Amino acid sequence: MLFSAKIDLAKRMIEPHTKHNVVRLSALKEYFNDQVEVERMINSLGDLVVYEYFENSFGDEEENVNFGLTVLYPGKVGREYFLTRGHFHEKRAAEIYIGLEGEGVILMQSEDGKVEWRPLEPNTVVYVPPGWGHRTINTGNQRLTFFFAYPSDAGHDYEIVRRKGFAKLVVEENGRPVLIDNPKYRT
Ligand code: PA5
Ligand code: MN
């Protein structure tokens, strides 16, 4: 199918899209290190939207490229910045991220537990290699918006990250993001 899509940063979306997912704090409880603080935030501030994404998805069909736009809002749970769940792709497949607005990072972890992070900001392209789990983190005060594209038959595996997390956390220290060991990580 031949088509083009328009990114509208003011409206925070890509048009057309086949999928729009909104992820709130309550759905991310187990992904943050301080779950008591998440609960406290939900009770005092309500169930905030942490991120949403719009995707042109071809299902699990081979040969195409799924692509879309993610908007990750600013915020923190204690010292830990707002984040996406993160996942591995079921099939070893690379993914491209392009920063459009805001300041953030991509945290990546190889199958054997090596962790790397790279800035994600306007005009930055990050190449996530095949086999690396990935999560994005908003380390700024504005929304972090980025474009992503990956092979349509890659699939998503959310289970590994949900159960084990990433080996490192991105937290604020003296106003700057730093990488620290995840105290709850098990190999
Ligand atoms: O495939 C990707 O990496 C992105 O499209 C993400 O799915 C998107 O940013 C949302 O993050 P997650 O899938 O970890 O909830
Ligand atoms: Mn991905």
C-alpha cells in the first residue's frame, strides 16, 4: 500500500494512524521503582497520562514497516523520570527513533544484560540494534515527542521487562539525569 502521513506536533499526532494507545500511571505502577509513591501520586493527582502513541501498524504481516509517533509527558515518580514500559521485539529486529521535541534518553539493554543509553532530542536519530530491549525516558520539563519505525513482523515481548525491569534506572541527581543500578533487578 502506498501512502504518506503527516506529523502534526501542535496536535501531537500522526495522521493517518491505525492505532492510538494511551498509557496512564496506574498501568505503569510495577514499572517504577517506588510503587508506594506511584500510589500516592494517583491518590493525590489522579491517574495521569504518562504517554500516548499513534501507530501505522500492518499487524504481523511481513515485508512492511510499522511507524508512528510517541508523546511522553514530563514528570517523575520520586527521582525517577516518566518512562515507557519498554520491550524487546519478539523477532530480532532493529528500530529507528527520531527525536522531534523535548529532551530524553533511550535506555537499551542487550540480551546478555549490557546497558547503554543515548540522548533523544530534536534532530537526533537513534538506531536500536536487533536484540536490544528499549525504553524511552523524558528527562526534561516539556513533552518528549519522537518518531519510530520497525519491521512489521517484529512483534513485541513486554514480559521480560515487566518481570525483571532494566538493570539500570534513570533518575534525577542535582537537576541532571544519571544512570543508577536498579535495586530490584534480578538476572
Ligand atoms: O516499538 C517501539 O519501540 C515504540 O513504538 C513503542 O512501542 C512506543 O514508544 C511505546 O512504548 P512501549 O511499547 O514500551 O509501551
Ligand atoms: Mn520497539
